[in-house]
Amino acid sequence: MTAAELTNLRSLLRDSSLEYSVVKNTLAKIASQNTVMAVAADSLKGPVGIAIGYADPVAVLKKVLEFKKTNEKLQVRGAVVEGKFCDPDVVKEIAALPSREILLSMLAGTLQSPLSTLARALNATVTNFAYAMEALKSAKNN
């Protein structure tokens, strides 16, 4: 990749609070020893760039694959997500996931649905009881 292409990639990642660095393989292998990144040591061959995200692991993969669509020179050899090495096929699957915020909102909606159904059912029972009592009162007064 040219310097201008790398600059474009870095600025795309920087806009999302992500980092990108081209590293020497031997230094990357030494730095990754005894860390969760050690699982990627075997994939450090040839020119290597490392994209780093701190909050949402899916965001890094999405941005890198978004850039890859416009620049075929970029090759994704794998990723370390939550301490596990993922090959390029798994990286594409993970990048297809919704963002963390959307997944959390989906979970909250799933948890809320049975509770709201129960609340409506209990409210309907109380309401029907109140209507029945009112009808009984009206019948006795007439």
C-alpha cells in the first residue's frame, strides 16, 4: 500500500477512536508474549499492520473491512477478538454483527417483552374485575 492509502486508513480509523500501526514482526512477537495477543504470533509474516480498538471489537473489524472494499491491496489475515484468534472468514462474520449498543438494546427488548406482556395481562384482569363489580353494582341498583 502507498503512504497515501495508509494515511487514508489511519484517518478512517482515527475518526472512530481506533489506532493503526505498521509493525516489525519480531517486535510484535516479543511484545505479544504472555498477552492475549500471543495467539496471533503465527500470523505475523510479511508486512503487518495492526488495527487496535479499545471499546467495541466489532467496530475495528467493520472499519477495516469497509476500507478493504475500496482498496484491494489491504489483506486481512486474521484478528484477535476477546483473546481468541479469528481467521479471515470469521472476521467477516463478526463484522456483520450489529454494534454493541444495538445488541444491548435487542437484549433489553427481549428481556422487557415478557414483563410487559405479564403487566398487560395483570392489568386486564384487574380492569375486567373492576368492570364486573361496576356491572354488579348497576344491576343491584336497578
